[in-house]
Amino acid sequence: MTRHLLAVDAGNTNTVFAVFEGEAIKGVWRIATRAHRTADEYAAMLSQLMALKRIGLEDVGDVVISSVVPHANFALRTLCRQYFHCDPLMVNQETQLGIKVFATGVGADRLVNAVAGHVAYTGPLIIIDFGTATTFDVVDADGNYCGGIIAPGINLALEALHQAAASLPRIAVEKPAKVIGNATVPAMQSGVYWGYVGLIEGLVQRIKDEFGKPMKVVATGGLAPVFDAASRAIDHVDRDLTIRGLREIFRRNVQGRG
């Protein structure tokens, strides 16, 4: 029986689980991140989600985890030991990444994206990740992580606007019909949507000017497709970038398994 690899990307808003059979992705699932969720809760949800793809917990033989939520790590490790009978590979700057990291305190997910981006697109690259924060990461032609930018995420900005202004409602991110809004909701939508397009284009251009060489721009994260059509600054949208990076890092660290 083929033993599958489970890749886990624990972010501040969502935790993504993906099962690989060799290089093929058999299923991807997103659940809300809760710092105090237990291993048993993870197992109960995963068993139901994986069953939809006819995958059982017993089919998983290895696990690789990228986490920016330290409080979730104990439960994730316990999940691996109790239900998958293995110790997970936890990605950090001490992991064998196969690249150099010219920065300190970099989140594991950003390092994973750098590895995946270089493998899939070569470099130099700017990788934009639309998560709880909107991050811009720079990868050189050799795949090395050079540094980046962290900006507030789109949903975070919307929530702050709603919480700080009593008369402003909570809205969803979507492209407005016009730039100039003729009511409160379309005006907010325009400010957030086109404001972030301006943020993307402005920061991409400044990074390129400072880097001094042509660069490809790869966008990932749940909201990446929303902004793809609105800006010529984005060359590729790749929602599975992070999980494929986890698969590659696992391969570099555990040869002959997975």
C-alpha cells in the first residue's frame, strides 16, 4: 500500500491540509485556525474530509508542517504521533531548505514559498502571499531568500475599518463596478480593492527598482485570483505554491520516503 504524505500549512487565519501520493495532490482542505484546537478535533475533521477523497487516516505515513502559530504546534505534533504514528518534519530556518536565507526571523511559510517558487518558476522572483498579512518576498536567481515586505492583510484592513468606524459595515472583498463609489459600501470596496492594487503595483515596482534585475511576480493565497485580472504586475497565480513547497522540502530532508 502506498503511504501518503500529509502537508500542513498552519496560518493565522486558516490551516491548510494537503495529501500527496508521490508528486500528485490527492486532496486539499482548509479549516479555520484555532490555537487551542486539540489533536482529536483535527483528527475528527480530517477523517471526514479525507474520506470524501477515499483517503483514510491510516493511508498517511509521513507529515511535514509549516506553522506560524506556535500555540497550535503541540496539537499538530500530537495528531501526527497518535493518528499517523510518525514525528512530523517541522519547517524552520534550521531545516535543510536547499537555499540560503539572508534574513532573520522569517516565517516558515515564506521560506516554503521561496523554495516552491524557485522550483516552479526559477528566478529572480517576487512572491506575493495574500494571507492574514500580505507579504512580498524576494528570491534571487539561485533560489536564495533575500528578504521582503510585510503589509496588513486585506481582510485585516477591512475588519479594522469596520471596528474603528461605527457607521461602516463589514464587507467582503470584491471588485467594484466603478472606482468612484456612490454609496458607503461601494466606496469601501473601491478603497480596499483598488487601494490594494495600488499597494501591489507600487511595492512590486519599488522592489524591482532596488533589485535592479528583471523579476517574475508570483501570487499565492486565497485572495490572489481576485487581484490577478486587475493588475499587470502579477505574472502567475499559484494557490498551491505553499503545499508544493512543503512536499519539496520534505523530499530534500527525507530522501527515499513519501
